[in-house]
Amino acid sequence: MFNKMIAGLLPHFPKRLIWSFSKKYIAGAELKDAIRVSKELNAQGNMITVDVLGEFITNLDQADETRDEYLEVIEEFEKNKIEGNYSVKPTSFGLLLDEEKAYMNIRAVVAKAAEYGNFVRIDMEDSPCTDLEIMLYRRLKGEFPNNVGLVVQAYMRRTLQDIENLMDIHSVKAPTNYRLCKGIYIEPEEIAYKDFDEVNENYLKDLEYMFQNGIYAGIATHDAFLVDGAFKLIAKYNMPKDAYEFQMLYGVTPKLRQRVIDAGHKIRVYVPFGKDWFGYSTRRLKENPNIISHAMKSMLYRG
């Protein structure tokens, strides 16, 4: 209850206070910060995916700004030879304002990445966006079969059916490609699993289906139980190293991340940056109020 109360007040806190515990999880406000952090992660054996912060915009000028910022990011990351790809949130490209405009904006980003033989991941947002984002993926994969992927969320009851329905655009030469995560948005029980064990069970069920059907899997989790479960499925199906990767957020569970690397698996770190770091941080803290307790502890016990 205390955490939820604090979470509701977060937008009114001084930015410097929010930044004191956000900086561990966000590369910074500027492109140069994302490049610096990404180079450091590459040197430690991690691939990266970069995300320009900003979602749920209010006008289409902002959507164009997001597109142009991503085009600049791609040019600079390729110039710096960073081993990584790009993640986009469709709402920051205008999805809820003008679906076709959002499609064209994201298409421009995917086309630029494809020029370099690179890849763009369409992030999955809350349930009002699910069908729209699946449609975006379908359209883009038709034109850029090896340069675009999607995020799917294990806590959504529909996810396995969505993956099965998308098998019509899957092929051996151009497999469907998903980042499988638990899911972070607050959704009603009728459409989302709420029980912790049930979410984990469905996560592994979704992952097993992906392995069984040759779908490229981005295994995105900070849960040691799921990491171990993924290890077992990889061994069970004798999965080749180029058929999957693990994914984790910047600043989260670094010891678990290193264990994955030490076990010989690929790992990609999600690196967010941008001027909207304050909005991103307060939204995430409101969605996960328990983070506040951990943040306060880290501030009080820095030694």
C-alpha cells in the first residue's frame, strides 16, 4: 500500500531524485550515452537492442520526430559498429492516432535497418494495442522477411494462439521471430494470467512451442527459474546457438546475465535512452510499485 501511494506521487518528485535510482536502468538522455553504454556492453560479451524512450504521444509531429530520431540512431550505431539492433514502441510512432501513419513511420525505420542487414523489434504494449501491433508485424514481415520481429507476452491468455495464427507467415528461410517476455502492463484477469506460477508455466509452454516449430526465440526474463527451464528445453530439443538468444534489461540481474554468458549462450541487453527518461521511469515505477522499496534500500545502503 505504501509503495502504491508513493508511486502515485512520483510525477511530482524532483527529477534528480527519480534519476538517482533510474540511472542504473537507463543509459542516459542523449544518443552519445546510449553509444557509450552499448560499447561497454559489447566489450563484456553482450549484444544490445536500443530503445528511444517515448510512448503514447499526443500529436503526429511527435511521431515524425520519433521516426527521425531512430533514423539518426541507426546511422550512428552502424557507424560505431555496435553489435546490436533496434526496438520500437508503435505508440511513439502514432499508432493510437493514425494507424497508417504509424505504419509508414515504422516502415521507414525498418527499411533503414535493412539497408545495413539489421533488424527492428516491434515492442508489444498494453492490450488495446495487441491486434494493431500484430497487424504491423504481418505487414512489415511481408516486405522485410528477415529484418523485423515482434514481442509476445506470456501472461496474456491469447499469446499461444497468436503465435500459432502467425505460422502462416513463418518459413525456414524467414522464420518468425519473437521476444518472449512475461508482460508488464496491468491487465484484467479475463485476458491475462495473474498467478505467478501460472505465468511461468505458460511462458515455458510458449517457448517450447517456438522451439518445436523453428521460431527464433528471444528468451527475455530475469527469473532464474525460467532461465533454468529454458536451458532444459534447449538441451531437450538440441537447439542450435543461432536459433535463440537470451535477453535482459540494462542494469537488471547482472549476475544472472553473466551466468547465461558463462554457460555459452548468446545474450542481448535492452538499452533504453532518451529525453523522456523521466516519463518512462515514473510509468514503470507506477506499473511495478515494489521497485520503489528496492530503490529506497539501494539509496539508503549505498556502502
